[in-house]
Amino acid sequence: MSVNQIKKTVVISLVLGLTLFFGNFRDIRSKAFAESDQITANVETTTEYINTASLVAKEAFDENASKNLKIAEENKLAEEARLAVEARMAEKLRIAVEIRIAETAKNAEAARLAEEAKTGEALVQKTEVKIEPVATAAVKTPEIVPAKVELIETQIDKTYWLSTVLNLRSTPSKDGSTIGSYPLGTEVHGIATVSNGWIKVQIGNATGYMSGNYLSTTKVEKAVAPQPTVATAPTYSPYKMYVIGKTLTYKNGGIDNGQAIIDGNINLVSTWGGAETWSGTDGMNTHFIGHSHGAFKGLGNISIGAQIIVTDGNGNPTFYKVTNKIVVDDDCVGVNDGVYYYDYVTGTGGGEVITLQTCQTSTTNWMIRAVKVN
């Protein structure tokens, strides 16, 4: 083969090779571009899938979170409801306990009061049994004297005028006997004030008590001539005792009947010891007894120097002045000095005197001695 043929063959081979190469290259490139487009399409599809999956996952997450939040909220509400129920149950239990405690305390108080009532009934029964024997009744009168404030007089020197027609009385009480009646504007001289509001006054030669409510410290014009109408000497009823502002009826019962008389009528007074029939002229002691919850109620408040009037069967009065007040026990022994006073109280000695007895407590007695005023 010649050189030219060889060159020609080489050139042809080269051309054929290049043609083949470039033909394959185009195919490869076309295929590569096709594969690239496919890959791009696949990437886009994958991205869309991922985005869709992310959106689905997010929605699922949000839904799950919402469910969890709802569950947590429901759990919170359930816990609050449980706590509220427990609080209500605890409050009901507390109220029930307090009611139980109150009922227990009420029952205990009722039981205590019932026991005290039984004790009081027993004491009353014991006391009533104690005063049954007539022989010792004169010194065993168990009535209890209610505590009273003794009237106190304070000396004054003052002029008053009557603001109305007013009575002058023997004691600082409307129950005192009337000494005289005086018109509006009468001038009176006040000599003492009494702790109950009454005033001790002097009008001419008459001395007595008037209510301070009707006495004026400024002059009151007289409606009539200022001449007092002085009452005539007071009249008295038979068998009466005028004491502590009271008018009492007495009986001459003596030792045999005295206790029965005052037990039958607590508003009566009776003789017991001493001269069993009071006369006011026999020069002897007469012993009078009376119940402290009846006729002699308040006797323990009588003052030394107070007046006692006793009348006979014709209404003739005898005036006495209190000179002694003694407290003795049921054996007639002085509580404060230990002296035995039985003969002093129930004997006939001592001159023209009277001795009044009533209970102070269930175990002690008042003895009031008054001497005749001539």
C-alpha cells in the first residue's frame, strides 16, 4: 500500500472515528440532558413530597399539641373540681363537728342545771324539815333576808318651797303616816337629805319627811294663805304595829301558838317569848316574831333610833325607839360577840321593851331591841 493510500485510510478512519465519536457524544449529551431533566423533575417531586409531608407532620403535631393542651386543661379542671369537693366535704365535716360540740356542751349545761336544781330542791327540803319543830321555831326561822341598802341621812341646812300640796310623813316613804298637809308655796326648812330622794324637813314645830321631787329651791308663790293645816293627832287601829313604813297586825299567840299563827299567815306578827300578851304598860319585854319573806321583810334594814309604834285592843299607841340590833345563830349565840342571848330575847327582863325577831339567813337571825319612849 502506498503512503498516500495509508494517509487516506488514516484520514478516513479518523473522520469516521470523529463522526462516530461526535455522534455518540450527541447521544450521550442528549441522554445526559434528558437524565438531568428527569433528575430535576424528581427533585421537584421530592421537594413537593417533603413539603407536603412537613405540612402534614406540622398539622399532626399541632393537632396532637392541641389534644395534649385540652387534656392538660381537662386534668386541671378535674383537679380543681376534686379540690373543691374536698373543701366542701371538709367544711361540712367542720360544721358537723362544731354542731356536735355545741350539742355536747348544751347537754352538759342542761345536766349541770338539772343537778343544781336537784341540789336546790334538796336544800329547800332540808330547810323545810329544819323548821318543823314548834318548840325551837322561835330561834330557827330559816327565811333568807334579801340584801337591802340601809337609808342614809346627810345633814343639811337649806330652805325649800312646796311646788304642790304635799303631806309631811313620819318616815321617808309614801307609806309613812301623815303628820300634816301643806299647800303650794309653803316654805320649809330642810335639815337632812335621805339616800332614797326624800328630805327631812321642819315646818314650825312639826318635823317629818317630804318627797324631794316636790320641793323647790326657788321661791314658789303661795296659792293660798301659808297657814298649814296641821292634822289632828293621828288615830291608830287596835292590835297594830307600825314599823319600817308598814302597818302590821299582831296576835298575842305566845309560845304555844305564835309560830303557828305566822306560819298560817306570813303577813301576821305574833308574840312568842317574854310577856306573851303585850300591854305596853307592864314594864316587861315582849318578844315578837315574824317571817322575813312576809310581815318582817326588810326589818334588818331598820336604823338605830327608828320609831316603832304598837297599839293595844283600843288603838292606844305606845312609842318605842330602836336601841340595839343583834345577829344570832340558831342557838341564840351572838355571831359577832359569842354572847348567849336567849334570856335577853325571850325573857321578861329589861323594862318596858319589845324585841323583834326574824331570819337573816338560813342559820342566823335578826334581834331588834326597842325601848319605850316616855
